[in-house]
Amino acid sequence: MVLSAHAADLLTADARAVLGHLERHPDVSVDAVAGQLVTTRRMRRHRAVVRAADRNELAAGLRAVVDGAEHPLVARSAEGSASRLAFVFPGQGTQWPSMGAQAYRELDEYRAAVDACAEAFLAAGAASPLRYLTTSDDPATFSETEIEGAQFVHAVALARVWRSFGVLPDLTVGHSLGEIGAAHVAGAMTLQDAVSVVVARAGVVDRLPGDYAVAVLGVDPDTARRVIAATPGWLELSVVNASTSVAVSGDRQAVSAAVVRVREQGRFAREITVGFPVHTSILEPLRDDLLRHLPQSAFADTPVQFIGGATGDVVPAGTSFGDYWYGNLRNMVRFDRAFAAALRCGARIFVEMSPHPQLLFAMGDILGDATATLVGSGRRDAPITESLAANLATAAVADPGHPWRDVIGRSSHRLSGFPNAPMRATPMWAVSEPLPAVTDLTVAREVWQPVGADPAPARTAPLGVAIVDLDAAGALGERLRAAADRHPGVVLTTPDAAEVMVVAAPHHGTADAGAAVAALTGLVGEGALRYPASAGPRCRDIWLVTVAGEEVQAGEPVDMPAAALAAMHRSLGLEHPELGFHHLDVSADTPFDTTLIDTLLAGAGELALRNTGAATTLHRRTMSDVTVAPAWPLESGVLDNVVITGGAGAIGLHYAHHLAKRGARRIVLLSRRAVDPAVLTRLAAPHGAEVLSVPCDLTDRASVAAAAAGAGDASLLIHAAGAASFAPGARLDAADAANTFGAKVIGLAHLTELWPLRHDAGILLCSSVSGLWGGRGHAVYSAANRMLDAMAGRLRANGLRAVAIRWGLWQSDGASGIVDATETARIERSGLRPMAPEQAIEASLCDHAVDPLVLSADMHRMRMFFGSAEPVRVQSVSVTATAEAVDTTDAVRGELAAVLSITDPGAIDLDASLFDLGVDSLLALDLRKRFRRAIGRTVPLATLLGGITGSELVAELDEKVETQRD
């Protein structure tokens, strides 16, 4: 169970809160608490891990965290920056028969690794190491091959167990025989080759005549040489582990005498279970024999660095086996140099792969006052499961990036009343500032501008792209997948590993409102809006590709479901600001070629591809001012018989009041509920208009037909009816979609089919800018309005005088409306300001040639939606072997200093988290843009706000290469 917090006192508070929850809920299990914590919490700098088999152990561990006391079930760390991790493989000396018996019985990963290795030994014609690992037979009955093979296999199997718990090595360090396991686990040599080296090594020394021994002495190398010189018989210094830990090899009598001499000096000395004079000159005559039995191969290139004890440094790829493995057997072991090399390579967590700790003391001696995490795997006097669990917790908690969720597992069940993570509140604002008043209206239109193309900056590697189909048939997805597979800048992969996700929308080709609503409702019910959740940690952009979802060229028919999905996609993008959400619309005849894939790799925003003669032209959507349209001549009969849907709602009543003042002779208010008679009187009396309230459910065809019977031909139809469900895309279901699409989309279809209209009647549809720009939690609402826009285009194509007004935010005077006060306040923060109803209605009652946007806005806040008036050029993507070098560390320091207003970038502590440095969500937005401008690379906002340190940010940026720049 993992607790974490920004500060030590908050960690204590968290432990106290969880302990209190356990006391109040005696039925909550340990597993449920562990799953709740890793599912709902971010990992922060101060961490504590409690190992617990039951509630009593969990409570005891939590109390220790609260009290700040040591406890065998608790491991802690406050390491803020990611450290590299090393697996250390010792040589012989601590092995014994049956050392792997319990692990083989109880650990599935250990047993699987042992069985695979045992098969490799048998395939090589050698004895299996399994008997030595699992039985307590007399040590004298085992051959050198069985002993060395067992130690190799035990270490390799332990490494597999560690890796299964998410502890992965960045480098391996080998000591004597342990070098073989270290090289294999690093990936520098195959299992077959590793087994062959073990067999060759053991076979040679097994034939060495004489009675020999090896001893470990707790003295420095110079003292050891003096002991050797003063001891009768043959002895050599064979191992230097640290400044106070060496080993000598030689004749057994001489080794025993040296042990006695060192103990008489009050120093540590002990013979170890090695029966030949390893790493001494006596092995030189065996060189040719060993080389004949070694595989004729070389070390492979691998991302995990392998450091050898014989050379004391990283072993280069391509080093041949012959001389290396002879040197491994003959030459003095310099583990002190190998450990120092690991430190130089950045390792600060060291895990020893042995049945009992052998090198932990030496590593601690070399460290001196420096800090690092040093753990073993097992102990001879303790069950392997207990030792391994404690060591796993210690190593994992020392790594800020350890994948706890993968190890513990995400919990799908949320514990009711479970405490939130404690946070230290830092007020950023003294008081909220009122938004400036805006009185003017903006009337704009949607414009698709041609876009040019430029050569791309060089890339060092292709981008990982995943194609996700929203349609079970997958026709569009298959075409995209085929085109991407042919592109040199793409490697097709899965969503969890992709840098770019491309979502292929279904193409229905329908203008029928009922069919469009059924298709979209089905998609929502199937969870189609949850695709952002499948994006992996490397993903930076999500594209939606639609067919005929936009009217790029005047008069183009629009596929209503495609248009609606694009609006949904834009809304989802505002719910996931850490990712770039983009949309590409293509026509049915658009070729799926390099241009299309280039656009997905290097483009941004709302784009469309259309065929213009022999070429394919890329367009980008922008907004521009609308030329003032002439007002409708209302006195010429337009107001003879006005029908207003949503007549009991706020917008419908505003229209009724305004048109009654302008001389409307008859106004019919259609709504599910009747309008208050007092309201009807106030509307009719001052101006002499006939105002009727007709109950009508627009979603019910029979209800519309009944209301239309005898109503007379409408001269003006204003469609203001609608409902809305506001929720994040992942929480929406088919009922939400049906509710939102009902009156607005299905209702309009019923009206235009059944309501009698004068031949020159005007049709005014109340749409929303949400259909164009989306809104946080507005997915189905935006989709409904985008379908309304498409229906306006269909009506015009059929010769009707129809226009869709994409409204901004209306002033509220207490009348009922679609958007409540909370949602209104949130929309205002985006920059949309409430419009004065009279002014808005006047702007709509004009002879608009296009569907206009009518809104009141703080244009400074709204600039992200209006964009630049200048055409944007999309770059084509190529892959080359070169890329411009950028000093990422200097860039990170410089941009952090800029956003934090620090004059000296060198004063920034890159080992501190960005949160602790003072980077909040607003500064993170600025920082992300600055990185794109400065170095053409960036990371998701969630990463910047997730506790990452400056050093980790440098490493992450160095791994990411983006072709798109702001």
C-alpha cells in the first residue's frame, strides 16, 4: 500500500486519515485500500510503502508512519529525481544446496526461469542445476558445473522475479561468475551462449589438480599483499571489492594461515565455498583449453548497460567472447572499479541477485558519505518470500517513477468516503477580478482557407501512429492504416504506445435526421467517446478523420453524423488539455496518399482536404467578420403567422416579446408545457397580437401533426426548442444523447415535414457556437447544434429560406433555459459574455447569406477560437538521420526561469519537482508553449503537473521529438 505527499507532514496526515477510515469501516479489505490509493493518487516526492497481509498489519504500519517510527513492514523514501537502477550479480561464495527450493515452490516466475535454464543446460549436454537448487544433498556430490550452473540460474531467476514486479534494470554489474548472469540479463548474450560459457568455465576449473581455497579478508589491498608476503605457501590477491574488502586465492593451507593471521589482527576473515584458485596466474595454462570450449560470438548491443568486474567498466558491444571470458576467469576482479563505473552511469539503486547478501558491505564501503539504495534479494536465515518482499518495497519506493499501478492493479471499485490526498493550499489570488463589461456584438462566419506546404524539419525516427476505428466495419480505418503503413515517417503501433492516435469516424452519407440520431446514439451507447482513455503516456496528438463532415466548398452536402462527431471531438479536446485534439475532414474522392498522412503528422487544428482539379488542396478553418446583412422587411408579411418552438423557454419568449413589439399579427408558441396565461396576456395586450400556447412534443410525430392541423401556413418558423446533457464524454450514455438530440434535431425534422409553410417563409434555427468550437462537457450538446447547422444547409439546398444562428451566451433573467447558472459561469470564463436579448434578436433578423456566429465576447480570451487571419502552412514529414542539436538542460533552466520570473537560471534546482518550484496549471500552459517554440519539443500538461522534476523533464524532452512547432 503506497502513500505519497509533497511534504513529510502531509504524508503523516495521509496515514492518519487512512487509518481513521479503516477504523470507521471494519469491512474494508487491505487489497481495496491498496487499489484505491494507486488508482486515485499521483505519486509525489515523500513516499511510504506498507506491506500488509491483513488489516492488523496494515494498521500497525500506518501507525508507524504516523509516529515516524521504524517498522519492518514500512519502507520510506523522499528521493525526488528518477535514479537509474542496477542489478548486481555476485560471484561464488554464498551458495549452498537447496538455496532455491522455497523460491522454486512458491514463486511462479522463478520456477519458469529455472525450468527454461535447466532445459538449456540439458540441451548443451551438461548436468541440470535443478538438483543443487532444490535438494539438500551432500555438497561433495555435486560437480563444478552443477554448482556454478545453479548460481547462474538462481541469479537469472531472481532477476525475472524482480522484473515481474516492475523493478527493471538500467544496467547490470557482474562479479566473477556473476558476470555471465549480468551479461545475459542485460541482453548482451543469449541464454544458449551464457550456458555455454558457464559450462566451459566450470569444465576447465573442474579439471584443475590441487587443493585450493579462497578467503575474504576485511583489509585493504596493501595490507593483503603484506599478509601474502608473510604467509608460507602460494597465495595471490584475486579480488578487490572495496577499500576494506578483498579476497585471496591459493593453496588451502596458505589460505587458512592467512585467515588466522588477519583474525589475530582483529580484522574480519573467512574462507568461502570456492574450491579453485579463481582469478590467479595458475589458470594461465588453461587458456587454450577454455577458448576451445567457448562459443565463437560477441556481446550484442543492448539498451541495458553491462559492466564487468574483470574490466571495471562498461563492456562495449562487439567485444568478442574469447579474450573477455578468459580475462573474467584469470584476471583480478576489480568490483570497486565496476561499482564506481555504475555510479558514474547514474545508478543510485542497487539490487543484489544472490541467495544471501555478498556485496552490500563492499558497495556501502565505496559509497562512504554518498547516498544510494542498496538491497539484496534473500537471506539464508529467512524465507525468500519475506526477504524478497521487504527488499522489493525498499527498492521500489526509492524510485519516484515505479509503476505501482501495474504491480498492485487499478481498482474499478471506489471506496465510499475514502479520504482525499492531503494538500497544502497555496492561495494564488487575493480576490477574483470581475470580468470587463462587453456591450458590442460580434457577427462572424466560418471560412475555409487554402493552406500551403513547406519542407519539414528533419526527424531522427518515424512517429508511432495508432489507427482506432469507431465503426465496426472499419472501411475508413483500413484505408488510413494502409496509407500510414506506406509512409516513411510512420510506424503503426497500438494506442498505448503511440505518439499520434488517429480516430476513423464512420461514414454514413446520410441527410436523414432520424438515421443520423440513431447512428450517433448507438455510438455513444457503445462508449465511442471514450477513445481518449486508450491513449498511452507517449501520445501527444489525437486526430479525428471524417468523410464529408464539413461544408468546405459552398453547397457541399454534409454527412450529419460525421459533422456531429467532429463537434464531439472538439469538446473532448477541452476535457483533455494535456493532448492536442485535431480534426481532418476529407471528401469521398480524396486520395489516401502522402499528403493526407503528412497532414496528420505535422498539421494542427481544423483541416480539410478537397480535390481541386488534378490536385488535392488543404484547407484550414478560420473565422472572419460578416458583411452587414440587410434586415428582413418585417412589415411585408413575414410576421403574419409566426411559429416559435421552445416557446416556454427563455429564448422563445424573448423572440415572442420582440416580434410582438415589431407588429407580429399571430404568434404560436410550441412547447411541451403550456405557457402561463399571464405571460401570454403580457405579450399580446400592449401590441394587439394574437399569441397562442400550443402544447406539443416535437419528438412525437403524431403530436406535431396534431398541432399543425388547422394552424395555417407559417410565415416565419423560429426553432428554439432544445434540451441538453452536460457531462464529460466518458460519462455520457445513449439516454443523454437521445435527450439532447430529441427536440432540436428530430423535432426540426418533424416540423419541416409536417408544418405548413408559406412559399416564402423564413426558417430561423437557434444553434450554438458550441457546435463549432465544442465545450468542456458539451459533447452531445455540441453535436446536436452541429447537426442543426447541417440541416440548415439541406433546407437551403431544397429551396427554403433557412439560416442557422450560432448563438453565443444569452443573458439570463430568471426564465427557464438550457444552460443553468453554474454552466453559464463556466462558459463566461472562456470569454463568451451574455448578450442583450434585444440586440441579439435584431442581429438574427437579417437576410444572412451564410449561417452566422452571433455572440458577445472578450476577444482576448476568445482568440484561441478565432485564430489567426493568416493562412497556416502545414509541413510535410520526412525521416532523415540528422536533427538539430539542442541543449535541453539550458533550455529547461531558461524557460523555467522565464515563467517563474527568476533572474538567474543557474539558481534553479533541477532535482526539485516543478510543483515545488512554483509551477501551477497556468504557468504549465506557458511553459509547454515555450518549449515548443524554443526546442520544438514538449511534454503533456499532465506530466508537467504530475510531480516531475527538472532533471526528469530534461530526460523526457530528450526522448521526444516533435515536428510541429507553435
